[in-house]
Amino acid sequence: MKKTTPEAILNEELKTFNWDEVDAYPSFTICDSLSTKPEQKHCFEGVLRKHIMNNLQKEMIVVTQDINDTLILDFQVSEIGELILRDLQMDSITLREIPNIKALLTRSLDSLPEIFPAVKRSQKVKSEFQLPVIIRNTEP
């Protein structure tokens, strides 16, 4: 039988968690007053999605072909509340029409309000989640 310490168990558990494995989702101050996990998750995703879309709309993106795509953004929130765009899934047309889309998305994260990390057993933990964002060009 192998002996282990509480620290070893905690270190094993402090690896990256997915949404469903945490006791409290990452959060923005505006979402703190919500009482249920589904409401908090919806608020966090909504604030993040709105922030990204507002920043993308400020960019003068010119395309030669219609864009109607759902981007799948893979994020990680560190145990200190740092948000990182880890991966981006999109249609090849979107990538061809907006080759700098990942840079634009990453830059939009720079001006986010403070993020509070996910919590598992009263410990701040690293978490990962996906956020779908619909992108389509609008006529002037």
C-alpha cells in the first residue's frame, strides 16, 4: 500500500478542472449577487461574450465573402483569474477572410474586468471551458 500526504492529494486535485467539476465558476463582480450556479455561469459567459463582440465590432473588419460562423473558443482561467484563449475552432472561410481573428480575440481580452477564479473545496483552481461565439457580417 502506498502512503500519501494531504499535500499530494491537494496537488493532484489542483490540476485543471472543467466547468462541471468546480464548486463555483469563474466570475465577474457583476455576477456575484446571483445565487445559483447556472445563473452565475450564464452571467459569466454573457459578460465575456458581450465584451468580445463589442470589441470585434469596433474593429474595421473587411471581408470579401459573407461570414456566418460559430467560433468555439477554448479558454482557461488560472487560479489567479488570468484568462487565456487556448484554442479557436472556426470555419476555413472565416480564417481566410479574417486571418488575424485570433489576435483580435486575444486583444479583446486585455480590457476585461477582473475575473475571480473557479473554486473547488475552498481552493482557487484553474478551470477550462468552451464559449461559442456567433460571428456574421452585418450590412451597413
